[in-house]
Amino acid sequence: MFKSLMNDTTEYLKKLHQATHSISDLFYGEPDAEAWTYFSQLAEGLQFTVQSVQVLETSIRQKNDDIMLLKSMEDFLRSLPQFLQDLEQAVASQDHVLTADLIKYEIGDLVKELLTVMESKVSS
């Protein structure tokens, strides 16, 4: 089950990372209804990712296995809430450029960092 969840989460992270770039581009102008729909789907995707990473993290911790992967997961789970809070504030203040930047450069980079480590583990 662990290996399957690792593979599935890694594949999902690839799609999520791509989505951070395409969705953020929609916010560098005046976002339309479609942009907000994609934004909502991104939020749901991040929630799903957090749940998957938490399950994987628990399993790794129980096995006392793979400290590098564990640290990467902990960093993701620790950093994401602050980025989401910043994102919420940017949306509330209708700062669309900041919204786009946070999606692309903060959340996108955070997803990419975790993805890189997970890809190296899945392929080994």
C-alpha cells in the first residue's frame, strides 16, 4: 500500500505543480469565473495532497525510515499553511498579482521541492 500511495502521490504532485503555473497565469489579469473555478480545484487538490502526505509521513515515521523524505514531507506540511494564509489575505484584498505570485512561486515551488524528493525515491 505504501509504494502505491507513494507512486500515486508523486503522479498527483506532477499535475498539481503544472496546475500552479497554469492557474497562476489566470490571475495576472482580472480573473474570470473560470479562473476562480480552477482556483477552487487547486485548493481541493492541495487538501488531498496534504492528506496523502500525512499518511505517508506517518508510515515513514513508524518504520523509522528515510529521513530525507520525512524531512521533505515535514517541511511541506509545516510551510503550506502559512502560504495558504498569505494566499487567503491576497484574495481577500483582491491583490491578483500577489495571488498569482503566491500560487506560482511559493506554493508551486513548495510542491516542486516535495515532488523532486519523492520522484527520486519512487525511481530508486
